[in-house]
Amino acid sequence: MTTSDAVTVRFARVGDAPAASAILNHYIAESTSNFRTEPYEAEEWAAQFTANADRYPYLVAEAGGAVAGLAYASPWRPKQAYAWTAESTVYVSPGHLGLGIGSLLYGELLKRLEQQGFRSVMAQISQPNPGSEALHARFGFELLGSIRDAGYKHGGWVGVGIWQKLLAGLADPPEPTLPAER
């Protein structure tokens, strides 16, 4: 897939579930960037990955033989008319922040979603979250609006910004999106 300065981006495998869960669990425990309050079990993440990987790309970045970050897409909403819109997520392990891994992962994820025929990508970003907001703006996402006090975590109310990136235009009527290539 993609390699940059000893960092490789590849499709996630079920065996990556413990490392992916550890990264996600850091953000669940230490920040408001993930609204879960209970940690992921590796099996739970593996089941989510397995259930969605045929349609949505799940990617990991490997650095020094270890999973250093993950990016994936998921359904924006379950109703059929939303079939051309995906939601994107990216997390980088705390020990690999500031190395461009988030950008490397996001670039690959967005390229794949566009190739599959998705029309737009949504992101929900807790507020404030200047690092994530800057990453999304750099990739052409626009802030559409905010939901004030959307969740309660770590002793306080947290708002969420709703961001969107439009991808290539589609025919009218649109073609079905393609499966995630492996």
C-alpha cells in the first residue's frame, strides 16, 4: 500500500485487534476525543472490523514492526440514502504523535473512499481538539456546525464539531459504491 520513512500503511488484519484496541483505549481513558467510556476488548474491535471491512477500509500504520495508528471508515447513518457517505476515524498511538502518521493514514483512507465511489466523508470531532481539527482542515474537511454539550465525559460536557469533505462527484443516479479493495 503506502510506505514512508519506515512507516507502512496496510489493511488491518484481525490479528491487529489487540494493538488497535490499546490505541483506542488510551483515548477512551485519557481524553474526550472518543465518546466511549468503557474500554474496547480486542474481540469487540475484531468483530467490528470483520463486520465492516468488506465495504469500508480499515487501515493500520506500522512503524518498527508495531501498530502505530489506525484509520477506518464506517457507515455515516444506516438508512439506504446515506450509502454514498462514510464516517472517518483516525487515531495515532501516543508514542508516535507528531511523526506524520495521522496524515499518512488519512491520505490513504480518503483516496480509497474516493476510488470506491463515496461522495462525501463525515467526521465528528470533540471540541476543543485543535490537533484533529487542523488535520481535517488540511485534508479539505469543512466545519459544518457544532452540537453543544453533546456528551458528558471526565466530569464535564463536551461539544462535537461536524466536519465534511466532498469527494468526486457522482452520476445522477449514482452508481453503487465498490467494496473495499484488499
